[in-house]
Amino acid sequence: MRVLVVGTGAVGSLLGWALADAGESVTVVRRGAAPGRESIAVRRPDGSRSLTEVQVVGAANAVTADGGEPPEVVLVAVRQHDLAGVLRDLAIVPGAVVVTVQNGIGAEDAAVEARPTGALLAASLTASVEIDPDGTVGWLRRGGIGLAPIQAAAGEPPGAGLVAQVGHRLVSTFEGSGLPARWIDDAHAMKWSKLIANLVGNATSALLDMDPAAVYRDGHLFDVERDQLREALMVMDALGLSVVDLPGAPVTWLARAVRLPGPLARLALRRVVAGARGGKDPSLRIVLATGGPTEVSWLNGAVARAAAGEGLEAPVNAALARLVDEAATDPSRRAWFINQPERLVDAVRQRASGAG
């Protein structure tokens, strides 16, 4: 397959490496780069290193310049904030199967809006990755990737045709490179299940600038964590979605643990948090520390919006989303919460109750 990867951060680089390592023809978009070839280096979870070459272009439209063959598959591995612009650029390849690889809820709706008759797949990556100072992709925790159909190409039956063929081939290809992969029939169930995993120790860790393990050692913070997860599971129930496991992410077990009595739930969830990210900080904590817009609107914010759409309330998720947004735009607000669990607990409870 001819595969174009848009987004050359840790996620896009890992996926581009995996596909090229398994023998696919991979081109990555590195903004402003001159056309050519370069190597992607990956450090596997066992410490071994792998190097593979990919084609590089400076923009998506450069792939078809001078009569070049268009990609058959496009993996979009950019942040949610950049997704709309990328989808507009991909109008030049109307026949490609587009795969959205964003965390949270919303990317798939944006893809359907931009490509109402195109073949679309959703992907959820559970492998924990980061970019080392020397440019090596550090694959910190084995994890894997789930793939699910969003929309068949115009004129094809749902769950069949091109989108199913490409999806199953991607699963096989990722497996061939050593990245565990699974085909999941329900994209909404997959994305919401991944959201459950993304919520764990994310917003609280970001606001407090504390490790998730430290968050779960505090009983009051644990109550906040469990409440946000309960709300998300409540919304899934209302939407008629079942929790599904992803490679390296036993989300069904996590959901059962949330519903256990308090002490047992805390013990079980502390074990999940201890090995969840392979030592990498949660995404929201990284962004609050380095600056820039966060994706909390597609995480906790998405839970609150979906709850409202079902006539329900998710006050803890709504409170966390607002507090993270405030901290992202106001350094003094962020400083107020750093290493101050009691302040965060009070703020969440006040916001959740409608006060403050």
C-alpha cells in the first residue's frame, strides 16, 4: 500500500516506522522539508533499536506533484486542533482511505463532515511513545493499536468493501512489525473505551503538576478520579456503547474496578496507574508545563457535552475541563493549584455543585 502519514510527532513517527518496517511504501509529511528520504529510529520497549527509511515531503499536496501516484491510505496523526486544516488539505486525494488517530471524542465526526462520501477508519493507539532528544522514537510501553470502521466509501455496504479491506490489512501489517493490533467492529465503542483510559490521572495530574501515582495515593483526589470515570461510564451506558478492550489496555477490567467498593477500587486502580504510561507524563500535564492549547475539550469536555446531549449531567468532568482551560490560559491560576490537592478538590466540588 502507498501510505501517507500526516503528523511527525511521536505517534505519527511510530506508525510510519511500523508500516515501513513491515514493507509498506510510506511517505511522511514534515512541514517545509525538501523531498527526499530519511530514517526513523525506534527504541522498542525491550531496549532494542530499529531503523527504517521513509519518503519525506514538505506538504500533503507534494505527494501528487509532477504526476506522482496518490496515496491509498492517509494516517492523520496531528493534534485535534490541527485536524480540520489537515482534512481540508486532503481534498486533493478523494479516493484515499483516511485514518484518524486522535485521542478523545470528535475527530471522527470532523472526518465525516469533511469527507461525507469517503472511506474512513478510526484508530486508537495505546502504546506510550515520546521523542528522545536525538530524534529517536521512544516506545515506552508495549501497548498496541485498535482500528475500527467509521464510514464506508460511497456505494459500498457498511463494514465491508474498501474500508474493511484496508483496515484488516493495516491490522496485519502492524502486527508484522511487532505492534499489537486489533480490528474492532464499533468505532464509537472503541473511541469511548480509549477515552476512559485517557481520563485516568490526566486532568488532575496536569493541574497539580503531580505524578498520577501520587494522585491516587490521596484519598480525596481518588474520589475525584473515580467520579469522572463513573460519569464517563454512565454516558457510555446512555449511548448504548459497550466497553471494549484494546491491545495493552484492558478497559473492561478498568470499568469493573471503578464500580468496586471504595477501598477495593482504589487499590485496583492504583495498580493500573502504576504501569499505564511507561513513565511518560500524561498528555495534559505535558501541555500545561510547556504551554499551548490543551485537548481537554475532547476529553473531559466531551464527556460533559455528551452527557448533556442525553439529558444527563457530568459535573466533575465539566469542572475539570473548565479548570484545565483556566490553568492553560492563566499562569497564576495554574500556580494556585500546583502541589495543592485540597485546593483542587475544593474547586472541583464547588464547580460541580454550581458554586464558585
